[in-house]
Amino acid sequence: MKRMIGMAAVLVLAAAPAFAQGNPTSDAVRKAWGSVKQNISESAEQMPEANYGFKPVDSVRTFGEILAHVAGANYVFCGTAVSEKAPHTEDEFEKNAKTKADIVKALSESIAYCDAKYTALTDASGAKMIDMPYDMGRTAGVYALMLNTSHNAEHYGNLVTYFRIKGMVPPSSKRN
């Protein structure tokens, strides 16, 4: 009996490092989100309102339209991650938010909405299967949050170009 108790104690102690690791996948997803949301938020604040209507060529979105698009997409992807109907559509803010104040407000609120989803994420909850938007099929819920992060990063890349064309240093470069 003592030997069995001893073996059980050894197994528990051996397994402890695995339990101490927590949620390494969801922690990494949260870390990536934290970085990109900082870049997007600081971009929205840094660009003067006069440049919110700027676009380098006619075939692309304005600076403000990119941020408004990101705000709407945040709701879609973050809601999808937890099988929740998004409270706003992807194009809602791009169609309706026209001033810097309106766009920054929409973006900030969408980030807060997403923050709640990223905060609640665990490795186990992220593994739950969900239906993706835009006929993208069925996959693990964490994918919607990963896609949201990469979508924000993609559009931050657009914003960096706009900053550079305007002779400005983008937020991520200012921090380095």
C-alpha cells in the first residue's frame, strides 16, 4: 500500500510541470493579439483627422476606411470564435462612421469586445468546433481569433505605408 501511495505521489509530481504550463497555445494567441491591437489603436490615435480621408490611389480604402473595416471585422471574427452572433456587421462602420472620433470609438469598442473573447480563451475552449463566416467551413474556434489577429496585422501593414507616404513614423517603429 505504501508503495502504491509513493508511486501515486511520484506520478502527481511528475505531472505537475505539465499542469503548471497552463494554456500555452491560448497564451500565445493572446500575446499576438496584444501586439497587433496596440499597433492598430495607436495608429488610430496618431493619425491626424485631416489624413483619415487619405488614400494613395483611388483603388484602395482611405486610412479611416481601413480602421472602420477592421472594427467591423473584429466583431465578426471574435463573435464567431465563440459561436456568438456579432453585434455589428463587417461593413457597418465603414459605411457609417465618417469622422475620426466615430471611427476611433467604433474601433475601441470592437477591441474591447474582442478582448473579452481573447481573455476567456483557454486551450480547451479554443479547440471547440465552430462554423466560420464567409463559407470558410468548420474549424476550431481559436482559428477565428488567429485569423482576426492576422487580419489586423495585414491592415496595420497598409497603415504603415500610409504613415510613410505622409512622412510619419508608424507606432511600431516609434517604439523600437
